[in-house]
Amino acid sequence: MKQVIKMRMAFSMVLACLLLSSCVKDRITRTYSIRTPIYASKSAILAGLSAEEPKPIDKTGKIWWYGNYIFMNDPGNGIHIINNSDPSRPLVKAFIKLPGNIDIAVKGNILYADLYADMLAIDISDPMNPVQKKLVENIFPERNYQYGYNTNPDQIIIGWNSKDTIVEVDGPINTPGWFCVNCEVAFSNGDTKAGGDGIGGSMARFSIVNDYLYTVSTSTLSSFTIAKPEDPTLVHTNPFGWNIETVFPFRDKLFIGSSSGMFIADISNPASPQLVGSFSHANACDPVVADENHAYVTLRTGTECMGTSNQLDVLDITNISNPVLLKTYSMANPFGLGIKGDFLYICDGDAGLKVFNKKQPLNIQAVQRVEVADTYDVIIRQSLLILVAGDGLRQYRIGDDGKLSHLSTLKTN
């Protein structure tokens, strides 16, 4: 009888395991968004380069202020051309479609713009009819994202098709909720005072000083002579470590921000910048601006730089070869910043645009906070300030007391 009972129990256990899949193998379903790249021929895109009709601003990005025009890129898609003759009523005039574009700069009638790993020189004598003058290849090699089996390097990604699908997988899942199909080339949507005819923001990777254009990739500072603006010619490269993010010129120096610190390059010989000083900080994204005696660096968390601090560092750069940290001020989540006279303007993320009196660097005083969400970068020229924020492009008049009065907003779509 006991033997029969044991056999029945064994049979019951086997039956239970057959009925309960967990005894065999877990079967789990998960919904993925499959992203398939949309390719186009790079040569065809360049051949068809033109200014299209104005389009709604989808996302705000890097900006360059040139004469009566503002050029603002829609990250990864192209460049909006904005007539700013009247800052209280800016008008979007056209859009240059340029896949993979993140950074821009202007000298004379030439617009410099990246197209993934390459850099273009575009004649904008007539901004409504841009003409490509030169293509400099592979200046930003990290933007290639080629995995070694792309058989046609002329093909670039201009967008993505996405669709949801349910798949059955085994066991626990630690993979992301999307994956890429046929991705021979991956897609990146991405982060100053300047000489010449334009001015960029503190988040810029392009900078112009007189007859030289300086660009930074993640590890290299590249110097181009642009004595003939339509013919940028690479004359020098400097390796500067890794995770370089921004470049800001002041007088005969370049202040270069990286995720681990700030580098200072002397451009007394503009064709061959030389490293003359550096300052290390905790790992964080950090745009930097400077005046005669001080550099101002913002560090922030919540980025690919894996930062752990939200702060403003004030550095003494009297001895340019040995910058010294004077004081750290707590911030919410700071991005770009700018200087005008005794005043410092900081984009503190969702905490708004903050104005400080910096006359005493060891005791900077809050002057004003403009309540704007998702603040990103500023450009300051004379008594005007342009703010790039998540909801659009805003302009302000700067008073003698440093305070801002609103002039206009170009809203995102």
C-alpha cells in the first residue's frame, strides 16, 4: 500500500510539473519597440542642400548669433535660420535640413556645421539659398558609430521607424525596452565669446577666433585656418584626454571643458594651441566661461557624464598654469552660463535662469531668477541675452543692474 501511495505521489509531482511551466522553464513575454534606421545617401543629401520653408521648432539646440541672424540647430535634423533684426519679433525664415547636425559656427558668409563625423562649410551669402563649399571628412570620428560591417559608407541615418512587438524570452530580463535592427550606423542626437562675425554659447563645440576655427571631439582639439572662410583647412590637432565637451575662447586662451576637468590652451600661436594649465574636478559635465582673473565652471548630475554634484566652481586663473579653486556654490542642475560685466547668468535647468553679481567671487550675490523650465544655454551681446530653453528661444534686455526684461519667445512645436 505504501508503495502505491509513493507511486501516486511521484505521478502527481510529474503531472504538476507538466502543468506548471515554472518546473520546466520560465516563459516570459515582453513588449519591445523595434527601431529600424532610415537610410539616405550622404552624397544625395549634400547635392540637395537647400533652405526649405520655415518649419515649427521641434527641439532647441546649439545656437550661433551672426549679424541680424540667429542660427539654431534642431539636434540631429538641421538648422533654423531666424531673422533677428527686431529682437522683440524674431522671424523663422527657413530651415536647412542636415541630418546628424549638432554644432554650428559662422564667419563672414560661411556657416560651419557638422554632419555626423564630417564638417561642412556652407556659403550663406543669401541665407535663403545655402551653397556647399567644402566637406572635411572624419573630424569627429566618434560620431561615425560604424560597427565594421557597413558596406556603404555613403549611407547615413536620417531618421527611425519604430514599431512595438511582443516577444517571448527565457528567464529574467535585464535588457532595454528597445533594440535596433540593421543598424550598421547608429544615430546620435546628442551637450562663447567668439572673434570674427559671430558668437556662440558656452555649450559650444565650435569656436572662432579671428582667422581660426577650433572644434573639439571627445578627445581632440582641432585647429583650422579660415583665412579663406570657404576653405577651412586643418592645420593642427591636440589630444586632450577624453570626454571633452565644450570650448570657450577668451583673449589668447581657449578654455576647454571635459567631464573630468578644465584645460587651458594658449593660442598666441593660433595655428598650434598649447596646453598651459588644467584643473581636475569630480566626474561631471562642465561648460566653462572666463573673464580676466576667474573661470566659472558648472557641474551637474543626471547626464552621461555620471556626475555626482550640482554646483558652480569659481577658479582663480591669475596664474594661468595653475588654476586654483576659490569657492563652490550649490546649484540645482546647472548647464550653460554667460558673463556681462559684473554679472553672471547661469542656466540652472528647471530652477530657471539665475542672475548673480560676481564682483566679489568669494561672495557672489543672487540678483534675479527668471522662472523658465529646462534652461540650457545663453548668448550675450551688448544689452541682449538669448536663452535656449526646452520650450523655445527667449530674448531679454539686460538692464544696468544686471536684471532681465523679457522681449520675445519663439516657442517649440
